[in-house]
Amino acid sequence: MNFEEDDFDDLDGGGPLEVIVPTADQWEDAAYLHLKPYDTERKMQIEGDHRPFLIPLLGTIRHYSVEVVFNDGTWGFLYFGTDLGEAKKLIHRLAAQHDLPIEKNYPACSDVAGY
């Protein structure tokens, strides 16, 4: 048995999560950054007869994402992980590096204080 802490496949029902590395042109089209919490299900992977399968476990795992939102309203993940400190350092570094504001969603859309 293999415990899968975070396979991200069902984050929003849209398939595997993709962390992007924006090009210079994409950074020019970026409107703002934000940091959001996500809870993902805990799952255990079990080897089956034909292929492995996942069974859900009780509880969730808190993850944090740093997201870039573009002027056309589309967005992408720049970071997705369980380390809030790392996510905060990354969003501040990227905001300064690309001269972008950090959009504050707290408290309506986020329980990460100040983000």
C-alpha cells in the first residue's frame, strides 16, 4: 500500500493540476497575484488486479496556492503545496520582481490572514 498525500487530480474536477512558469509576455499581461487555501482529500493507493486505485480516507490536507491572474480573467497556479511560509515568500518575491499587486481576498474568499 502506498499513501498518496496529494495527487491533486480532483482539486476542481478538471483533471491534474498544472503549475505554470509564465513567459515574459505572460508576465506583461498579468494583472495581480493572490494566495488561496485549498483542502484536498486524503487518499490511499492500493495495487489492484489491472491497475492501482485510490480509496478516500477521512480528513483533508490543507494546501496553499500562489496564483497569477491575467488581464483577460484567466489564471494559473505558480505554486501549490502545504508550506504556507514558502507560499508567502514566493508571492512577495514575484510581486516585487514583476511589479504586480497582491490582490487581497481575505476574508470573503480566503482564510489565509491578509491574503
